[in-house]
Amino acid sequence: MASGQGNEVKLERSVGLISGIGLTMGTMIGSGIFASAPGVVQYSGSVGMSLIVWFISGLIALLGAISYCELCTMITKSGGEYQYLNQAYGPIPAFLFSWTAVIILRPAQAAAISLTFASYLVRAVTDAMGVEEGCDMVWAEKCFALAIILIVAFVNVMSAKWGAYLQNVCLAAKLFAIAFIVVIGLIELATGTTEHLSKGFENSETNPFTISLAFYNALWAYDCWNTAVYGAEEMKDPQKNLPRALLIGIPLVMVCYLLTNLAYFTVLNTNELTSSLAVAILLGEKTIPKWIQWIIPVCVCFSTLGATNGTMFGAARLTFAAAREGHLMTTLSFCDVNKKTPSTALYFLTFLSCVYVIPGDFSALLNYFSFAAWLFYGLTVFGVILMRFTQPDAERPIKVPIVIPAIFVLIAAYLVVAPLVNNFEWAYVGAAGFILLGLVVYYLPVVYCGYNCSFMTPLVKFFQYLFMVAPSTYNEVEDKTLELDDGKGKSSEKPEAEA
């Protein structure tokens, strides 16, 4: 059933450096810069402190990316944190991450971003049709959110290249939106509108535990800085292009975010910022003619479309990798025999994301995601330090200064503990309980003992033929051969000599 022609089925290397940068930037710049700004202002207290939070959050993401450069060049399999945790700590922490991320984190993130897309789209449509404000559009927004998840899933099932092209198109649109907002801010500054900026650090929050919530909101906007590593097996020359995609994309996003927030603060006061969930639209309403105000919500829709696409891309590769290692249902590691995409993983994630849209609440999803995500980010980067001692002879094409992952681990620990100290909620206990529940699931016979349910075999075969999917393979030796190939026909000689 592999491909009908006796060939192995595996992911195709079709993502280059430009698409890798587009995937990094396009997934990071999503709903966050348009939906998280109110939360950053609320918990930081002032204009100056908000800008500092945005800048430091970008540095935190950059520290994480630098640390990941060592991991992604050392371990070139798809799956991101799952593969790194498995290599550093063994199967149990890796399974707990995949259990939490696949069942809760990534589908909830896709649902949250798609809901932001839907709210901006509905706002644009109702404004164009002259619908009065105050009308209940909740279910209209949820229907649009469901539609965009299904569209993104279809594109990613059809081709990894299609997904990369969609990401690049959306990136161009979102950069246009940011440039449009920044230009508005610069025009207002040039005309002498500085009253909001002149307040500087007035009413700044100084409690380190309270301000952690401001960092949570800003880091939500920076999240997915690691998306490119999930598609390592589809990246051309991953040991070179993955680090480049991270280290080029993240600083560019930092510049975009700082300039966008400067524009917000030029036009809007803190009360307006904290009371609006659509700050970009509010800025447009106060500065540009009504007949062109549709530009901002349409560009924001493209922005969130790209973020949804990137989230689904990364989540599917994580699900695919965990299933291939036996930590999730084996069928989730099946690839489409013709399109070479992890289609069954995409079907599964699409279903979960649609489920989360129905009761969707952006703030609740954000809080849960941030708490659990930073726990695993910290453990993953600590693996850089740990493997320096446990695997000192492992090949490391990039070796980062040990102080960088050490600083990142301390920051991650702060982001996990600080919200609990500032405002303890039982939701955090529920999050921790769900993660620990993974231990029970892990020790079930299907995972721990590798038992297979023979009565399921006919059903699995039926779905294989129905969806045209087959088990995938990963040939590490072949990957090394490809990386050694300099285009002069020498690749076949060197691997044999090494063998």
C-alpha cells in the first residue's frame, strides 16, 4: 500500500529558505499583534512599559530561537520539541508534550486565531452592509472560523508547497497591513499628535508577578517562532536553512511589532486600547476616511489566515512525528501516497480545532496555552544544557554559548511560576492535571507495551484505501547523503566510506 509502485512514502523536501522565513514570520504575525495589545497595556500600565514588554518579549523569542538552532541542526527529524525532548529526556516527557500539544495546545491555538479572523471579517462585512452595531454575530463568527480551518486544512492536505505559497501571500498582506498602520502613526506624529506618548511611564506596573501577565499577552503574539523546526524533514538543507529562517524572521517581526505599537499609542489612549478587541480597526476609524477603512480588517483577515495556516502546518508535523514513534495512534503518521503530506494528522487536528471553536473564548484559550507552552519550552531548551553532559560527542553543526539557553530557562521558569503567585486559579491546576493524566495514557498497553488491536486491522486498511494513505518512512542515512551532495556526483562515495 506504500504508493502502488513499491516506492517508500515519506515527506517531500519542498520548503526553501524564503518559504522558511515566510513560515516563521507568517505564523508569528497573526492575531497577536491585533488582539494582544490591549492585554499588554492593561497589565503593564503605561505606554513606556508596554513598549519595553514588547521589546523584551521579542528578545525572549530570539533567545529561544538561538537555543533551538543547536537542537534543530543536531536533530533533523520533523516534530520540533517532541523530538528534542525525546532525545534529551526519553520517551515519557516527549509523550507528555505530544499529548498536551496535540490534544489541547495546538488545536486551541488554531481555534483562537481563526476566531480572531472571523471577528475582523464579520466586522468588515457588517460595516460594508450598514448593519447596526450591537447585533449578535457570535454564531456568524464561529461559522466563518470553522470555514477558514477547513480551507487551511484542505490546502495543507493537497500540498506542502501550496501551504508555503499561501503563507507567503498572507505574509505580504500582513506586512502591508502593518506598513499601513505604521504610516498612519508616522503621519499623526508628524502633525504633532504626541499627547499619549508624552505620558511615558506614568502609572507603570512594577509588581513583577502582575507584569508577567503582560508578558504572556506579548509572547502570545511572538509565539510560533519555532514553527519552522516542525517541518525539518520538508526543509531543503535543514542544517543551514532552519537556523537562517529563525534568525532572520524573528528580528524582523520585532521591528514590525514595535512600530505597530508605536502607531497604536500615537492615536489611541490607554483606555481606548484596553476596551477594544479590534484596536487596528479603531485606529483606522479615528484617522482615515470611511470609504477606505475596509483595508485594515481585510489585511488583518489575511494575517490571521496565515497564522492559522502556519499553526496547522506545525501541529500536523508534531502529530505525525509522535505517531510515527508510537506515542499516538499509528494511523496519524500515515502520508498521502500521491501528495506526500501528513493528511491523517491534518484530518485529526482539523476535527479538534473545529470542536474548540464552538465554545471558543480567546482569553481562556490564551491563558491555558501560555502556562503549558512555557513549561515545555523551558524543558526543551534545558535539554541543550543537559545533552552537553549526557551526549558530549553528538554532532553539533551549531553550538550556542551555554549562557543563552541558561537565561531562557530562567525566564521560562518565571513565566510558569509568576502567574500562579500573582493570581492563583484552579484552571492552572486543571492544566497541570491534564498534563499528568498523560502518564496514565502512556502506561496503557497500546502505548507502553506496543500492543496492537488486531480487530482494528481491517478498519485501518479500509481507511487507508479510502483516503489513499500509507505508513511513512524516515531514512536518516539518506538524509545525510542528500546533505553531503555538492552537486558534483560525490554524494554516493562519501557515505559508503563512512559506512
